[in-house]
Amino acid sequence: MTLTGQQTGGAWESERRLTAIGRTALSVPARQAVIDQQITPEHSVLDYGCGRGDDVRALQGMDIRATGWDPHFHPGGCIGPADVVLLTYVLNVIEDPEERRRTLIDAWRLASETLVVSTRLTWEKAKVKGESFGDGVITSRRTFQHLFSASELRSYVEAAAGVRCVSASPGVVYAFKRDEARLSYLARRIAPAATWLASDDAASAIASVVDYTEQRGRVPRMEEMPAQMVELLAHLSSSELHRLVRSSADLDKVAEGGRRSTLTTLLFLGVELFNGRGPFSCLPLSVQLDVRAFFSSYKEACQRSDRLLLKLRDDAYVRGAMNGSRVGKITPTALYVHRRAVDHMPVVLRLYEHCASIAAGRPQEWTIAKLRHQGRGVSWLDYPEFDTDPHPRLRSSYMVDLATFKTSFASYCESENRPLLHRKHEFLHPDDPNVPKYRRLTESELRVGLYANPHLIGTEQGWEAELLRCGRQLRGHRLIMRK
């Protein structure tokens, strides 16, 4: 968190050590890296500018080989190459732009596989009080803060490292030494690894392979299977396994799985082009096998995905995809889709949302994605009590404009009149188990006239006034007479 303070223009010296805070849990960037499997027990980790060392201790408690260095708190720490280097909340406290850049380059050189960079963002401007200095602010504690925008941080790291970077979440950027690692990370985000049925004998292992084939639309290669399953099936040749699977699998399910895999591959290749396309050999093995199974060639797959990406520029096409979507609530300006339903959107809309997340980071906490159909912008809205509150209140909103890559954040935690939701079932997939309950509530509210003044009911106070007018109150997801 802190690197060396220095005299600036002979007039002021920063107190960077004061920016290091104590933590009882992993920092947001370190936690994100663990969630994204960028930090695992197989990786060595260096926290470069570790501050008080709380992330190092927390990672060590997870049996991860983590070390840290900080010029004030841990000057004796070992500075040496590591698989993963954390540079968390360091760049924003360095007042000298040239030193800031050198620090980033030094961290990149120390990383063998991945550099994780995080900074404070411009939406925190209201929390940083002080006087303007250089490209930031001197605070009353004699500390310096340069607040980055999400797109500025990504571009800044890309320029210093000379590689394509990915925004893992707002204010957290990953830079990868190898294209294979970047593409594997993208593949996990877009198409999580298949789940295998538990197997303890050859028969159950074959059943698991059949299940995988129905989900994916093709028989898996041995290299894709869990090690235990490979041992259980070692007595079978490849042709024997294929014959057994084909005789047992439901052909309609296999065909449907193939269609899903084709669309997922196009989605991945579209996002890959948006983030920088690599050669076929750099793709994860499962994606390579999908390309070979469902396309005539890698060239054909890339051409189809390129056309899909180009369609994002066509307002009429995007609006048509939204109107034809089986999920989500469409308004005059946007489509709103619940987190549980986004994977059921048409592939062009999934590509739309993924491109925004790669450009500026998808927040860890969100409930509903809002996709504009005029202009290109995605917002992630957080309604933490969506499933328990019949009309959940909005806690925060994070938006990225894909035309300019500008981002904005709004918190409603302190608001006395928060926006709230109605017709919850419309945001979900029709097969979601909660849809019948939510639909019944909407129908009962319609019957008593609660939606007669739609311009009033979008906020807490307006909604409460309409409940009073109609003589009703809510008990869970039931509408009852007001006592």
C-alpha cells in the first residue's frame, strides 16, 4: 500500500505510510484474484507495497506461499520474482508521475505469470478532501491521491506492460505474461468448466461422460476429464468409449448441447476479438475442441464471431434481439435482466454485457444488468434483497459507456427515497422457481389499482403513498388490507 515518500518540488513530502490501513479480511483485489483462480495454493505471491501486511497473512492462512515488501512497514521483506504480484492501492498514492510509472514497470517485471493492479477510482472523489496538487490531491494528512477512472487504469497498465489487460472488477486490472493465461481466464468467465458427475466405478464414469456429451454436444477428450475418471476408463479405447456414449446419450440433448456450445464459442471469440485475438494454439483446449467439433475451421468461427461483434453497432439489430429475448423487462430505453437470467439472453446481448465487463470490470455485487438499446452502455444494479423484499430497494449502480469507456457509480445507501422495483417476475427467466410467486403479487397489485400512477411508484415515498391511497399493505409477497 505504501512505497517511498519523496520530496516534490522541494516543497512537500508525502506521508504514504498513512494510507496503509489495517484489515481483518482480504482486500477487495486480493479476494477477487482468489475468486478468479489467479491466486491458488500452486502460486507464489508477492504483495509489492504490502502496507501492514494483512493480505500476506491472510493468504498464508490459506496455505498460499505469499510474501510482502513495504518500505515503511516491511523494509526487510524479500523482493523477488513471484508467479503473481499484487500492486494494490499503490499507484494512486504516488505523487510523481514518473515514479508511479516506474513502480508499475518494476511490479510487472517481478511477475512471472500475472500482475494484479488496483487503485481508488474517481467516484470516491467526495471522500478525498484536500487541495489540488499535480494530477491529484494533497489531503489534510499530508497524503496524496490520484484517482483513476476504470478505463484510465486499464489503459495505463496496458501502456506500461505492453500487453492486453482485463478489468476483473471496477478498479482491479489483470495483466498476463502469456496470451494462454489471459484467454483461459476469459474462457472461465464466459463458459465455466463443466461439472462432472461423481464417479467411483467404470459404469458411473461412463454415465458422467454421457452427461458431459449431452451438455456440450461432443464426447470429451481424455485430457478434459478429471484424473480419477481417466483411471476408471483406462481399460477402454477411445473408439470403445465413443461407441458406449453414442449408444447411451439422448440424441436430442446432444444436438441442443451442440447448439449451446456453438453459441458459447462464438461469444468467446467475439469477446476475444474485443480484447485482442490470439492464435488458435493459445486457446484453451476445450475451446479448441469446440471449434473443431462445431465449425469447419478456426477461420470460419472467427468470421462468424466478427460479424456478431459488428452487429453490436446496429441499433435496429440490438433492439430486435431485445424484443425477441425470452428474458428481461424491456423499456423505452433499455433491457433489464436478472443475474440468474443473463445466460439465457440472445448471444449478441451476452456479448454486449461481456464486452462492457472486460472494458471496465463487472462489480462483485449486482442483481440486474441494464443494457441500453440506443447508444451502447451497460449498468449493473445492486438490489441485495431482491428475493426477500417484494419491492427491493436499489443500493448502488455502476455504469460503463461503451462509446467512450467512461464509467460512473452511484450509491443510494444514504438516500431517504430510494428507487425500488415492481413486477419482479419480468426480470427473470420464465422457468425460475420464484416467478409464480412474484407474478401473483403483481396481479394482485394491479387489481387494486396500485399501478394506476406509474410516475409515482418508482421510489419508496411514492410507493408508500399509493399503498396508503389503496388501503393496502404488504406481508411478505402477499398484499393485504391495511389495518
